[in-house]
Amino acid sequence: MDSGLPTALNEIFNGLRSYDSETRTAAGTQLAEYVTTAVGEEPDDYDRLWNEYLIPCITRLAQASEPDCFGALVAIDNLVQIQLPEVNEIVSNNLYRFYTLVKNLLPRQQAAISLGIIIRHGGVTFGDALIDFEVEAALNMLNQNERNRQFALMVLSELAKNSPGNFYKHVELVLQQIWVPLRDPRVSFGLGD
């Protein structure tokens, strides 16, 4: 993938680019193990790992076509779920970046799942302001084309499932906005890929 990457990371990112979902899954697990093992390194080396290798490589994967974009989702899912304080701090600092990368991959179902993982992990980091903004933006998209409706429903669904405390105050408005389109036989709200 990148000649400047350490060999182990290069192999992991090549696995994330695979067409085979099992290979991508295994590479995601290896990435989490690699990052967890690297925690004991010097703080500057650990910051370099994230800033010079992980974030740029994941961003390139997310901006590429399939299967690379699915590799980015697997990488983000695995990194966000690491339960170490040192990793959580860096992940929290990059959470909005991950959120934006994943959101750009909607309406793929795997992207919706990843979005939910990020929202669940983000909790307080995102807070009411982001949820308010995303709900309003999603509601505005409901009356647009099919792709935007799918996108909006996926975002609303993941916000409701993974940040119910922040989403609760929007339930009445969401129901009002989606009720008419849901009853309209001319409008299709498919959530599949």
C-alpha cells in the first residue's frame, strides 16, 4: 500500500484492501493487536503511528472504491473498540474524523453499522449539538431522492439506537416528519445495499 509503512502495517493494510471479507476481518483484528502492542512505545512514536500511518492510510482507504472502503470500515470499527486509555484518548481525538469518513460511505449497510459503533463510543464526546445537527440534516433529506432518503433513515436509525438519551428529544419531530412519507405508496424507503 505505502512504501513508507512498517512491513507489518503494510501487510495489515493490504489485508484490509482484500476482496475477501474474512481476510479484511482478520486484518482488522491484526490492526487492533498492532495498535494495542504499540501502546508501550515512546509517546512520540505512538503519536507518529497514528498521525503519519494510521489516519492517512485509513483516510485513503475510505476515499477509494470498493473493497478498499470496506477495509476502512473494518479498520475504524476495530480501532474504536480497543479498550485501553491510551488508545481511547487518540481515538476520541479522531472520532469526528472517523465519523465523517464513515458517513461519506453511506448508504452502505456496513457503513451504517460502523456509524453506530462510532456514535455509541462517542457518547459525551459528540453530545447534543452534533445529534441536533444530524437529526435536522437527516430530516431535511427525507424529501429528496431515494439515495438521500436511505442515507437519512440510516443516520436516524443509528442515532436512535446508539445515542438514545440525546435522540429522545427529537422523537416527536422525527415521527411527524417520517409519517407522511411512510404512508405514501409512491415513496420507497428501502434500507438494503
